[in-house]
Amino acid sequence: MTLLPDNPPEGFRRIDFDRDRADATFNTHIGTLYAKRGAKGSSDEFVMGFRVQAHMCNPVGGLHGGMMMTVADLVGTMGGGTLAGLRKFLPTVSMTFDFVAPAGVGDWVEGRPELVRVTRSLLFTNIYLTVGEQKILRASSIAKIPSGEGPAFGKARLVREPAAG
């Protein structure tokens, strides 16, 4: 399998989902994901991104809907949690998806959360995946906010050294 270089835009850092784990988790198997943090309250406060690789596509060469849904789920929980100031694992309760446009091999896809509402026990977010200015997916997410301290988002962290490739 030939991989294209990811070449993430300036400011993106690779997300290390499996730090110190003996075995890789699902998030690592889907492909390398990146995140960047911008100014609080800006549309770039939390952005997740990835380069579309051939193994992420369906048989006709478009980004697979399952990949888009997985990334939207992560953007909703990790990104929405970040916007809400929550530093714990937020399990997804419900999501809806609208596939708006295709993406193809080589495209750089970005996902941004929009905080809709936070209650004592639930986090509501809208999520958009885009290629440039083109929206390719719109999603709505509800995540459970566990009571008490609870575990953090696994062992995921942003890698501090510059992204390779």
C-alpha cells in the first residue's frame, strides 16, 4: 500500500492515541489524524484534520462514509469537550449525519465542532467536515458527560515535534 505524504498545514500536530499502549486502538488503525488549537472562541479553537489515503476510500474512490462518521464522532467528543472545558472521555449517545459532497485521495479534510448546548449530563454539538471551503459532511452529536472525575480521553495527546511527511 502506497501512502501519500500527509503534509498537514501549519499548526497541526499528530494525535497519538496509543501512547504507551502495547496494542493499537481503533483510532490508530483508521489513519493518522492531526489536531490544532486556535484562539478561544474562534472557529479554529479545535480543528481535526487528515489527508485522504486510498485505504480510506470506497470502491469508486470517494472518502468512505464510515471514515467521515468516525472522524465526526471524534470531533464531536474531543473537540466539543475541549470547547466546553471538559477533560474526560465523553461517550457518544446519538449522532446523525448528512453526506453533502465527496472527498477524494489526496484531499486534506478538516473537522470543526460547534458547541450547541451543555447540560449537567449531556454535550450537544454540530460538526462540519470540509475540504477547503466545501462542506462534505454535516453531523449532530449528543455525548454523555460522566459524573465525577472519570477517565480522561484515554491516553490521546498531541505530539509536540513537528509533523513528518
